[in-house]
Amino acid sequence: MLTAFDKELAPGARNAIRVCLKVQPHERVTVIADRDCEDIAASLVHEIREVGAPYKAFILEDVAQRPLVDLPKAIAEDMEQSQVSILAVHVQRNELGSRMQLTDIVNRRKMRHGHMVNINRQMMLEGMRADFHKVDRLSSKVIDIVRNAKEVRATTKGGSAFTATLNPNYKWLKTSGLISPDKWGNLPGGEVFTTPGNVDGTLVIDGVVGDFLCEKYGSLKDSPLTLRVKDNRLVEAHSDNKELESDFWKYTHTDANSDRVGEFAIGTNIELKEVIGHILQDEKFPGIHVAFGDPYGAHTGADWKSTTHIDVVATRFNIWVDDRQIMADGKFLIE
């Protein structure tokens, strides 16, 4: 792995290691990166060294063929010895299964894990420089409001209008960027989420879609994807970009639950000023995002699974939790 790196990455790397993951000198860290993210990984490793913690760093292309069918054995074995792990890679098609194997180890061992999937220089200079203590304070306010709510209603300037009925048996989780052993988190962080009981209505996705489709299509500002959801299932998908429409429909019909809303989330990273066309950061943008597919049941309590998980992000939300409005035109009313 490279030891030299762009010094502009240092503040974001410092935030990741010292604030978000709180790495201590006595803890062992597993760092997993790929060639595309080698510079970012080098900045993270530099901070780990500064802390004085032991670590091992892997470049995926050195230990396995891409796209990854399974998590490489050497990485899995190393994680069994660590308290902290970081994944900084650009995903390829059909690699979600290997990432699920990784998070299975994280969940079982109660590791603090930073998930930096599709991280890039822009996100290191923007989202990763956020004041995550500030983001955490807002996230705590939001989760206190939604935790006992019955429903969340939402509209957007772009034409979204939908209602989520909440299931009291499903847990809300906070991934504000301050990562604990209870739940691994994406970095940059800033969201609260659950598995919804039911979602009905129309979502006009003018932000971004997730997984490998994000890299292919980027920002959807000029060609939104309109989705209709009934009884928590995707029943229609339309876009002027017919290739996007087709790709998204195929993805959400991979297995019996790929079209099911598995995640309902509110982005809380108020340090983000615009959607940039990258799901890792954009799903933290203030507003609502949902994901079709796997519900992260190990954390939310949902008793079903899927082999897929794809987030969709819209912008400029109005949000009501029961009868209380908490956001107007994309701005929180509770800060």
C-alpha cells in the first residue's frame, strides 16, 4: 500500500479514525481497500499509526479477483482478531454478497466498523469533514421524535407524496457518524433508520440511486426516476432515461423481496449542502431516503431477508411525524 497521500485527505481521515471510530492504541484495526481507494486508505493508515494502534491493511486486488464472489479468507481471518474495521472500496456489480459476509462478521463480533463504500476525494473533503458531534445531536433529536410515532408523511417539490406506517416491533437506529459496537455505520455518517411497517405513495427520485447503479447514472436531477409503492412493494418505475428505468426494475426484481421497502431513513448530516451523485454521502443529505431489499433485520428486528439492497434519494422534503412537522423544503425545524 502507498504510504504517501494527498494531505488534503488528512482532516477527513483524522475524523474517521479519532472521532467516528475512536480507535485506541490497544485496539487492532483491519483496513480493506482497493486500488481506486488506495490514496484514501493510506491517509486512514497514517492516522492509525499516529494513534499507535496495530493494524493490517489489504488491497482487494492483491488477495482476490474482482468482482468479489466471497469475502477473501485472509481478510475474514484478520477481522476475527480485530476490534475495528474499515472498508474503503469502489464497488463492482454483484459484490453485495461479499459485503454482507463482511458485515456478518462485524455484527457477530460487535466490531466498530466504518463502511466507506464508493468513497472518493470529494467526500473526504466534504462529508468526512463534518462536525459529527453536531450531527449526532440532531440525530438524537430526530430519533426521539420518531421512535414512538405511528406514521411519517412526506412530500417533495419534485412531486413525491407518500406515507410510511411504522411498526412498533421494529427498532430505530442512529448512525450519526459516531460508530459504536451496537451498529456499524457508513462514513460519512448522518441518518436514523428503521424497517417500515408499510409504505404507500409516489417517490420522485431526483437525487441518486444506490449500489453499482450509482456509479453508472450519478445525479438524477435531469432525469428523475418516479416510483410507485403500494403495500410496501414497488409496483411501477418510470423515467425518461429508459435504461435507468430498466436497470432499476431488474435490480428490484432479483429475488422475492428485492421490491420490498426494507429501510426507511431520515438523513441528518446538516453539514451537507447539495446532492453530489454519490450514494454514500447523498443518503445522509437532510431528507428521507428508502431502500428496497434487505431490511438489516439483525438490527431492526425485521424477520425477512433479501440478497439485494438499493437506496433511493430525493430532495427538498416536507416531513410530518404524526401531526408534527419536522422539515420544510429540506430544512429541519428542530435544530
